[in-house]
Amino acid sequence: MDVPKTMRAMVLETPGQLLREREIDVPRPEPQQVLIRVRACGVCRTDLHIVDGELSGPKLPLILGHEIVGTIAATGVGANQFDVGDVVGVPWLGWTCGQCRYCKTNRENLCDNARFTGHTIDGGYAGYAVAHQDYCFRLPENYRNAHGAPLLCAGLIGYRSYRMTGQAVRRLGLYGFGAAAHILAQIAEHQGKELYAFTKPGDAETQAFARRLGAAWAGDSNAAPPEELDAAIIFAPVGDLVPAALRATAKGGVVVCGGIHMSDIPKFPYAILWEERTICSVANLDRRDGQEFFEIAPQVPVRTEVQIFPLEQANEALDRLRAGRIEGAAVLQIS
């Protein structure tokens, strides 16, 4: 595959500022890496947290984007898991050390030295990206396009959050019905769960969207559901929702915080945590999540609702996501 010398990229130079369109050199794959011609890249709320300076430690300048679908264009020394022309997906987790106590106890998502696509590794808001071969996924046939991009983070983090609710859940609440929730809702409904969707107060359009995807009830995030929940997953980065979810959850229930960033959780009475309710957070993902998820997704089958933007409109896509004006997921179409 012919690879050009330069490519277009949307680059974050300073948090709090707009991305700037640049013509830069195409990166070269190092040992164990592959060079990927980017077909599509999802626009994730984590990207917003990086742009807005809410997530510390990004490399700067930085190419955002960690929901990459693309074609292998070249391989580095020792990268033999894929052939040129293969279509792969690249997620948030870009590399782990294999040596820290978390890696050695099968908790690579907590690796002390992890590197993350679109945060400490340049990502997919560009014509090309490099990735370590061990952290790329072979994608099922139906997801080798823009509709597959949201699965690489929204789908994977949603699935990991779902796993952490446990096996005995019948009634599941989803707080914040965006990219992750609209994917997870399809899996949960397929597996016979009763879904309750919570949105910004008064957001009738998103509530109707949730009902179309199988929600038994959809309402405002400050409302009590008609039935007690066995578990709740909070995707919205709003700390006030933690006490609300606890109040909506039955004895022994679990509240999972599924975001990488959340505003402060306010003080709440011990009484709404008592009776063996649990609060936990989800950090990143691991490769097992991806392997399991991409086996399940075609069986449902999961269908993503996407709004397509050209690469040069990345700032517009981020603005719409920030304002809550994306139904489903935003995706940059690159090639």
C-alpha cells in the first residue's frame, strides 16, 4: 500500500483552545507497531475532557482520538499479527508494561505505566496513526466502517461497566443516554434486562430515543423510576447523580461510575448506601473486554447511531457533544 509522506491532522496544542488543522509527517511504525490508514474515528467525551483541561497528563501537541477504525498500511519490525490491508480497531488502552503488580495480576487496565491512545499516544483525528499490534482488535465484518468506531470506547467501556453490575441484575438504570448507553442498551435488552433510562431533565428527544432502543421507562435524571433498580450505571460526568442513583437502587444494588472524569460527588446520608449497596468506578478497559465484546456485538446485533463529520469539522463535533446535541455517537469520517 502506497503511503504518502504527509497527512492532515487536527492537533490540540493547548487545552482550552480549538484544535488546529495541520499538515504533518506520516508517522513511521516502530518495532511491534502497525501503521494504520484511518477510515473513521469516534468523537468521545474523554476527548472533551482532554480539550477542556479536565484530564491531566496529555502529550502536547496531541492528536486526539481513541475509537479508530482503519486499514493496515505498513508494519514495523516484528509486527506479524496483521497483514497490510487488514482492517483493525484501536481502543483507548494503547500499551501496558506487563511488569507492574497490576499487569501481573491480570489487571492491565490499572497498569502503573500504561499509555493511552489519543492521550499519551497520538490518536485518530488524522489520516494515519500508529498502534502497538497487541492492542489492536480484529473487527467483525459489519463494524469495519464508521459504525464500528464508537464500539472501540463507548462500547467497550459500556460493556466493562455492565460486567461490573454482576449477574443477578434484572432492572438496570442508565444515567446519561449517549454513545455508551445506546450501545449497552441493545446488549442488555438482548439479554433480557429491564432498562430504565435517565436523561437531562426535559430532554424528551433523548428519552424517546431510549424507548426506541428498548427502555421500559425513560425520564429525567432527578426523577425516581417506577421500580427499584438492581443496578445503575452512570455515564454522565455529573457527581450529583451518584446519590440519585443510590436512592433509586434496591438493597444489595450496585452503582457503577462509568466515566473517566466526574464532577465532585456531594455529601449524602449513609442511609442511602446502607443495606449493602455498592459504589464502584470503571478505569479504562482490558483486552479481554474487547475480545468478549466483539463476540457478543454481532450476535445482538449491536447497531450504532452515528452522526458523521469530516475531519476538518472536529471542533464542531466536539462542540455538539459538549452541548448534548449528538444522538448516539459522533464520528469523523477520514477516508
